[in-house]
Amino acid sequence: MKAARLDRVRKMRGIVYVPSYARGPQDSLGVLFRHDVIRRELAFIPALGLNGVRLWLQISAYEATPDLYLENLRFFLDWCLELGLDVHLNLFDSVGVDPEDTEARPITKAEAFRSSLRNRAMKVLFRIGQTQDLMQVPETNSPLALMAEFWMAGPGYRHLGDDEWPRCERYVRAIASVVRDHPSVVMLEVMNEPEMATFFRRADYAPVTRFYKAMLLCIADAAPDMPTTIGSSSLKRFQQADSDTGRQLDVISFHSFKASPKGLERDFEKAIQYAAATGDRPVMCSEWGTYPGATDEDQLRIFRDCLPVVLRSGAGWEVVHLIAGYCNGAMASLLNTNGSMRPAAVQLRKTMLGVG
């Protein structure tokens, strides 16, 4: 069963998805879950010519309403099966603010910048300015909030210690009980971008490594036929995680937001070479496309120039993001909230389906 799933990973042409009603993964499958929205928005994916979806799960949301969370996860997976979509699930995520920080007083990005950031380069990086001044973030005095907004990390840096592992393992086993035999699921991601746990923090990275090594062992025990990976912000970061885990990860997963075709092609080539040298594992570029804030023209240019590169690579890939909404990736979306296509989505659909 694992070999068949790995073959499907190689053929995955997917997209990152956060429901339009969700501020982050904490809202996707919990009490805010909307069956009608999930049905409508997932149906856009095959209509764009894609065959897979990447979804973040979230431990705090699961713990708030465990039975409801698992019921909603089953609905999500069943609908993906009906649509013919392969599913890649993230269990933990180091991007975002810690759970307790989402309860902080909301302030505008303009206020956050004035209070905690003085660097013009940082202002450009997070696209702070006229377009985002009114958007709200938690008042944490951290630059991370300008990027993550209310996106909740899971479990969060403060919750990576050994004393938190039992609750995390209970969550992993509960999720595994739903997904391990579900025909739509092809991969479990132990953690997304673990290196982000210490982003803008003067903090020790060792707890992050210990955590994802422990959770990988738990997944292997709870769902032995399920391929695993760690989604890293670069191939170099993945290689470090791969070494830390004794090359027990089944899929090589990296992110690349190179805007030039040559730069993106080099990233794919290096990943494919690394795969060939380390057991011929599948390669998955699980995030590519544009950062939030790109204009229609910039997004279209990247898709026009770079989509042929990812198709030629023969590797699996997932583009960022499906649909606009409340989350921090909304401005990188291909679709507006009503389903209307940005120019890059028209280009994608034309390339994948020959439509238009």
C-alpha cells in the first residue's frame, strides 16, 4: 500500500488549500467547518486541471472538539475521494503564532509596524503599506505576527517539550485512525517548515528536532503504510531534517518561491539529484508560486514562465494558494472568494486542460 501511495505522490499536481472562512488551520475542520463551502471550493481544484490538495491540520482545534474534528476530517476526505483528489495532510506546523498569542488584542498591521518594527527592508518583506494597513494581527511585539497574522502554529514553540509529547501523540493516533486506510490520503507531513519555530526568536532549535523525530516514530507506529515527509523551506533545510531522522522520511519535500524559471529549475534538479543519491524517493515541491501581495501581472508572469518548468521536472508539486479568504495566504490565491479566476488561474487551467 505504501508503494502505491508513493507512486501517486510522484504524479501529484496539487494545490495548497485553506478554506476561505479560516484564519488558519485552527479554523479549517473545527467548529467553523462549513460543509457547503468545502464542497464548493474543493470542486474548483479538478476544474483547474489539478489532482491533489494539501491541507493543514491543527492539534489545538482537534483538542477543542475531538469527535467533531474527526467527523469533519472524514467528510473532507470522502469528498476528495469523490472528486478524484489525492490528499497530503500536515500534522504539525511551525509557521504561525503560538496558540496563546492568537488571544492577544488585535491591532492593525500599521500599528504593529510602528510599535515593533523600524526596518524598511522588513516593511518590504511583509508588504506593509497602503494595501495592508487595515488588516489585523495579534499584538505580540514580534515581527512574526506581521507575516502569520492569526495563523496558529501547532503545537507552537512553547509546546514542543517532552512533557507535551503525550498529548501530541494522542492527536497523531486519532488522526491516523481516520486516515491510515482512507483511499484518498497519500502522505502525512510530520511538520511544516520546522525551521520557522525559531524565526525571529532567540531560541534553541534542539527541542524542534527532538519533537519531529518523536512524532515521526509515532506516525510510523500508528500508520505504518502511510508515506511521511517534512515540508522544508528549502532543499538544504530538508536535507538537515532528513539527516536528523536517519533518512526515514519517504518523500523529499521542499519549497521554492524562485521567480525565475532558471532558479526554480535548479531547485528541482538538485532535489531530484538528491533523491537519486538517497534511495530514489519521490520528490515533492509542496509550495511554489507567489508570496502574498503579488499583483495579478506578477503572478501571471511567474505562472506563464515557471509552470512549464515544474511540469518538465516530472516531480510532484503543489502550488500556493487555492482561494482568497481570511488567512495570511489569501493574497497569493489563484481564485477570488467567489470563484472568479485571477489571470494566473486562467493560465494554469489553459495549460493543464487546454481550456481557453
